[in-house]
Amino acid sequence: MYYESYFELKESPFSISPDPRYLYLTQNHREALAHLLYGVSSNGGFVLLTGEIGAGKTTVCQCLLEQLPENTEVAYILNPKLETWEFLAAICDELGILYPSDHTGLKLYIDLMHEHLLVSHGKGCNTVLMVDEAQNLTTELIEHLRLLTNLETREKKLLQIMLVGQPELRDKIALPEMEQMAQRITARFHLGPLSKKEVAAYVRHRLKVAGAEHELFTRDSLKLLWKFTGGVPRLINIICDRALLGAFSSKREKVDHTILEQAAHEVLGIKGHLRNPTVLRWVSGIVVLSVMGVAFAGAYYFRNNLSPEVPPITDTGLTENPSPVTLYEKPLSKKTVPEVELVEMEVMQPEPVAIASVADPVKVLPVSDSLEVISAPVAASAPVEVAGLPQLAAQPESQSVLQFPDDSSPKALELSAFNALFRRWDLNYLPESGVHPCQFASTVGLGCLRGQGNLPILQLLNRPARVTLYDQQGRGYPASFLGVSSSGSDIVLALGGEIQRVPITSLANWWYGEYLVLWHMPAGYRFPLKVGVSGGAVVWLLQQLGEIVGDTGENTVNQTYTKELESKVKLFQLSHSLIPDGIVGPRTIIALNNQSDAKLPKLSTTVME
């Protein structure tokens, strides 16, 4: 943006990407949070959160996840528009449950989940399934979710399910055929828009966080803002951002009602004065539909962005999204997976749980100083050429505005982005084969790691990444970050089959933190390594640590993960901005590979221009 220095702001105060520093909880948000905390703390069943588009559902979910006890694992499903078997597989992915990549039968996934839930329960761990955009769930899928709540022990249900969606979800559950489902909802809340006073307080709060030392909006403009937006936070951000730009262009010290009205007209695409809040809420809903793509998994972002610094990352829990597809050496044996039959059971009413019983928010450990910043030139990396993709012209000008494709289909863009990502690994992925990219990755010894974060988090992983970039209308476009320019100040990315180069400092305008990276799995790796695990992957771990930090003091013939080895792993994790829990999952393996394998593709590598 251009107006920050003019208004003496440290940064743009009205970015639509979630940032915990700008968190503003109204009384309505606090009430929603209290209801949800009670529901999640109850003994199983469903928790329901609904609200209009842009009403702040993601904000409430962020706060909820921060206040869950540390012994809670969460499976977060962002897009429930899936076949039933795909949905169950997605839950397994989130919980780190391995399954055969070509299996579509439902029973196997349910058996595997039941086994995992029993093990978690035995360890004193609670499991929560959070489904975003739940209004898109089919009736059949809702019924399968209801049956999943039948997985229980004699003492408690093993799975708590939280559904987050638009008002249509409320209407769907109110249908007669959903009566059994409705009976299992232990807490529900509908999040409404901000009031006139809350809109003014919301705007002032964001300006203050951004460094504003005086009022930048007149009282009349704030009243008009409420009328145009109907109190929808996301629409407030978009119009305020445009209004500040208008004030800057006309050299005004404040946004008055004239500038605000013009900004609203530009954003909403309407003419004349809109004063009826009811009509305006309807218009706001239509407009916000065009930017709904930016409503991603903020819950993970909030976990990964508690401070401007990079927090330590764990290989388990909320911040860990295991590889969706892994190789199996042999089919699963029925003897290893207990069979589970889902049957109808009476609804168990949970005992009331006081909100105060919820554990304190998870505290973040100090950040390591070892993080390297991509924005600095990387002299050690030799330039690489991405074969099979259009190349940038020699020393092109850096683009301040991304060039988004005009007519490409979402599926074509998705496959094109993955194709560019695989080429950085010198692999030829053929989209026409019909094989899912992560299934293809598993056949060549790679895994997929999904996450939500920011640029420092991605720098820490240091891998080319498949991302989603958003235009000014909020439409999402799959793309891939391939590397950096020769100056080190720009990201080189593939979008719609074309290579572009944009300043790293401008990424926040288009990218809101969602990423997927490929990582190289050690031979024999099938699940995170911890004390007591044995096999070839443990031997690999001993060898890697031996090369990086010197002799581990253990014989590599010993294939068991010992306490002594765990201590070495914790020291390594601590020095690489990872939570030192001694569990070796994808993120720790990526950090080990960054130290020991110079041939692997890295985001910090200069891409030939």
C-alpha cells in the first residue's frame, strides 16, 4: 500500500489476512467463545457455530484453539466437498493415521480411526474434529459424522465434532430427517454482525495497532461505514482500506463521509446512497461472496503466528499436518486393526463443565536465533533452471502487481501449480494420468505437508511450496513458490503456466499463509519417530545426526529409538526453531535434510531467470 507512510502507520491496518495482533473480540464473539468452550469440554457430541460470511467465525475458532488444553489434538477439515471415503481419509491425514493410498472402502478408515482414538484416549488425549464451511456437507456425510460419535468407551465418547458454517448449516440441521443429529448438539451459537458502536471501536482498534496516533476516520464516516457494511468485519476491512487510499490520493488528513461513500461505491459496485441496514446486509452478503476464498484455516495460522517472530514448531498436534499419502510395504492385516461396527446408541447427555476448567492457553517457547531470512541474497546456492516451464526474460523488472490468468479453470490451475512444484524436484508429473499429486509423490518417496503460517515459517522449511494467491476480488488462484531471484529480494513463482517475479515484501498482498510442501521420506519411515520405535528410519536418523552434530555415541546397528537419542534430537530441534519434544516428524526430517542434503530443492535457491 502507498498510504502507510502518509498517515505515519507502521503497516496496513485493514489487511483481510488473519493477524492475532489485530484480534478484536466483541461481546458477541466472547459469548460465542464461551458456548464453544463449554461444548468442546463436554463429553462428545457436536458443537455448532454459524454466522454470515465474514462475521468473524475464523476469529472465534482461533481463540478457541488457543484455549484448548495441551492434551487436545485437532483434525481441521477446510473443504468438506468430498466423497465420504475422501472425507474420512482427510481426517486420517490430519490425525497422522496411515492408510493404503488406493483404498476407498469406508470400514477400513473407521477401524483405523477407532484404533487411533482408543490409543489417544489411553494417553489422556482428547480428539476434536473441526469442519469449516460445514454448510457444504451432504446429508449422507452428516449422517456418517453422527455415527462417528458412536465411537466410545464405557466412560466417554472418543470424538468431539465442531461444525463451523454459514446460516444454511443451521437450516439444514433443522430438517426433519436431521432430528437425530440435532439431538446430539451440546452447544450452538450464531454469530451476528457488529453493532454501530462496535464498528467504530473495531476500526479504532485496528488503527491503533498499526501505529495511528490520531483519529483517521470522522464520526460521520464511521456511521456511514456501518450502514454500508451491515457490520460485517471483512467488508469493513476492504472499504476502510480503499477509503484510506482515497484520502491519501486527495491529500486529506482524515476519511470523511464523502471519501467513505466513494470507497464503498468502488468496492460494492453500486450507485446512490444506501441507508437501510437490512438492504445493506443483503448487498454485503453478495459482495463478500466474491472474497470468501480468503476464509482459510486461520486456526493453524493463529497457532503459527502468535508473535512477529517465528514461534517454535512442533512435529505433532495442531501445527503438524502429516503426509496425506504414504507408501505401505504390505497391505494392512485385519489382525492389526480391530473391527468396529457402527450402531445406533442413545444420546448421552454430558455433565456441565465450567468454562474455568479449561486449561490456560498454550505458551510459546522462546524463538531460536538460527532462522535464516530469504530476503537476503543467497550466494551459496547455484542458480537452477526449472525445466519445462517458460523462463523469465533476462533480468526482468520485478512486478508490483501479479498477473492473474483470465480464463483458466481452477482444476487446470491446480494441476499446473503442482506440475511446476514437481519440476523443482526434477520429476515429471502428468496431470492427465488422473493420479492425485500427493499419491504421485508417495510413489517416488515424497510426502505432502500442508500448513498455515507466514513467510518466516516457510523460510524455516525452505522448500518450494504450492500456495494459493488471491486477487483484489478475493478469488483464489493455485500457484507455486519456486525460489528467489538473483538479487534475493524477489520470489519467483509459477502461476497459470507462467513464471513471474514479485517482491518478497509484497507477498502479503496476495498470499495469506496456506502452503503445501513436498518432503523426502527416509527409507522405512511410516509414522513419527519417538522413544521405543525401531526400524530403518531410526538408523537413518542416527546417521543424519552423526553427520550434522558428530558421533551420537550410539551404534547405528541398534535400530531402536533410545532416550539418549531423544536428547540429541531435542537439542537439534531447539537449534532449528522446533519445539524440543523429541518426536521426529516431517518438519524435523525436513530440517535434518536441509543440513545434510545439498541436492534437495530449496526455496532459498536462486532460480535461473
